[in-house]
Amino acid sequence: MLLKNCKILKNGKFKKVDILIKDDKIEKISENIDIADENTIDVKNKFVTAGFIDAHVHWREPGFSKKETVYTASRAAARGGFTTVMTMPNLNPVPDSIETLNKQLELIKKDSVIRAIPYGAITKEEYGRELSDMEAIASDVFAFTDDGRGVQNANVMYEAMLMGAKLNKAIVAHCEDNSLIRGGAMHEGKRSVELGIKGIPSICESTQIARDILLAEAANCHYHVCHISAKESVRAVREGKQNGIKVTCEVTPHHLLSCDEDIKEDNGMWKMNPPLRSREDRNALIVGILDGTIDIIATDHAPHTMEEKIRGIEKSSFGIVGSETAFAQLYTKFVKTDIFSLELLVKLMSENVAKIFDLPYGKLEENSFADIVVIDLEKEMTINPKEFLSKGRNTPYANEKISGISVLTISNGKIAYIDEEEINL
Ligand SMILES: [Zn+2]
């Protein structure tokens, strides 16, 4: 396959190149490649970058195909420019042994159009008591996490980290101290009082992160914090890094885009875990990105049925979808307004993910994997959940105007998504 007239970013500057793909690798990147290739695609000077890597998605299969399937989720991710994703283990069965993990791997092999690498659970069935078969499944999983809930017992977490260090796998944590949820359903603050909804305080997240950073230091393990949301959490990670502890973290697009003040009414579409916090917290997340405390952006794509999201904030399920709109929303809100450079945004969504987890992806270079996304930076769209490829339509961002739309995604040398109105084969 030959991609003609690609606009790539090199050392902060745009450059026009052609890209030749052979099998699953990029064979050549050069100003003008003049060979006859029957699969030649003229991308007409659109922006081309390494395919995005999403370290946090809920693909829901096996177990919850009413919400999402591997088939629909992988197509949604490809549409959003993702070529590699890491799938969370809160499934049925939970991938905590070779047998249960194989069920998921088979589905991925059969139905996914992009590369999907499962997380293994830290504990059996994510119950937080007994470690999963970590050693047995290590070679087939990306890392270990009990995402969806926090690991409550410090010794269980410590044992997991010691094993993670031994297996050279990261321990990835959804941080939530159950004793501090206090019956809450949104961030505890002025807005929760105004709406009359019980709040989850920031300490519910931050104290567990502080505990875990100290455990990671003792275990000498790579510890990665999922969906960081509170300013105190950012501070704890920053201090951990300053002290040479192997801690990294991710933030979701929605925690960067919105804060609790944006929740105008009691609408379950705004319910996510961790909750959208205060304006100050949101600003601390942006500062955390700019000073390098926050390493990557991950969507936490969490599809649910409509029925599960229309019961108001207290009774709806936690989570929103994100695969199809993440890049465009962030491009519109942060790059077009000059808060982030385009180079920084694509790094946070690809290169940095590969770097912190030591993966061979996220590079647009000769001999690297042919994971590529072509984006029309000028193209505008209005978010319409009815048109999503994901089964999940649960987003509070319907009708928002976005630009920077992906039109072609190539994963492992194969076309995973194509907008045929924009790209002619
Ligand atoms: Zn989570």
C-alpha cells in the first residue's frame, strides 16, 4: 500500500511525504515514492500520524454484549484513529486464569479490526481478596488491573506489586477507597449540594493513590494510575516522580474537557467514575499534562445501554463512551485554542503510551508497525450518538461541534476504518 501526499509532523514542523507499507510494516517514508502500487491512496495533504493507543477501554465481551461487543467496539476505536487498545477485565468471566482469558482472546481474534491486548485481573474475579493466576497469564496480558474498583486491602496490593515487579508487568489501578465513597454519585462540592446529590470526596481517590505510590516504591514495581481526576492526586503522582518512584498516570478526555459546573441538571449521562471534579481540579489536570506529571490520555470508553443511563445521576451506571470522539474533542478544545500543541496531543495519545509501557508501537518511522491514522484537521462535525459505530450511545456531548476528524485508519498494515466520502481507493 502506498499513501501519497501525507502531511506529517517532524520536530514540530509539517512535512509532506509519501509512505510505503509492506505487509504489517512501514517500509519507506520519503518525499516522493514513485513506484506502481495497485493500492495507492492519495490522502491529499491531510495530517498523518502514528495510530493512537488507548490504554483503557471497556469492550464488554465476554459477558455484557448488550452494552458493546468486540465487533462494534473495535470499529468504533478504529474510527477514532486507534490502532491498539488495552481492554479492561471487568467482564464475565473475569480474565483471571488462562481458561477465562482465552475466552476473551478468541473473541478478539475473531472480531477485532485493530490490535487489542487484554489486561489480566489483579485478583480472582476482581474481588480484591486472592491474587489471580498472574504468573500463568502474564505472557498474554498487557498488565494487571482490577479496574472498576479499587483494591481495598493494602497487603493484597503489595503482593500484586511484588509479583508485577517479578513478572515485569505494570500494576494499573482504579483508585477508590470504598470507605470514602460516602454514598456519593458525583463529585462532592458546591454543585453536588445545589443538585441535592450525595458527593464522592476527592480523598476517595487521592488517599489510595498516595498509599499505592509508597507500596510501589517498596515493591519496586511500575505502578500506573487510571483516570486521575483530583488535584491532590496529581500532586501525589508529581511527588512520587520527583522521588524516583516508577509511577505513571493517565487522564480521560472528559476530565480535561469538563468539570462539575458543566452538569446543569440531574442527567445520568454525566455520571462517571471518578466523577467530574471541580474547575480547580480540571485546571490541575491541564497543568499536570503540561509539566509532564500526567503521561498519557486514555478514553475509559465505557458503553452502556440507554436504559442504564436514563435513571438520573444517582441510579444510572457509571461511564461514558469516548473512542469515536476523543481526538477531535481534544483537538477542538485544546489544540485549536493553543493550550496544547498538536505534537503534544498526538504524543499523549500514542508515543507516550508506547514509551511508558515499553511497547513497539506509536511510531511513524521506517520499519515500525504500519499503524497509521489520517486526519482531516479542517473537517467539522456535530457529535451525533445515533451515528456511532459503538453500541454505546451514552455521552453527554451530543450536538457538540468538533473538528479534526479521522478519515482513514490502518492497523497492522490493514485498513480498519475508511471514510469513503473523503478517501478514494
Ligand atoms: Zn476505572
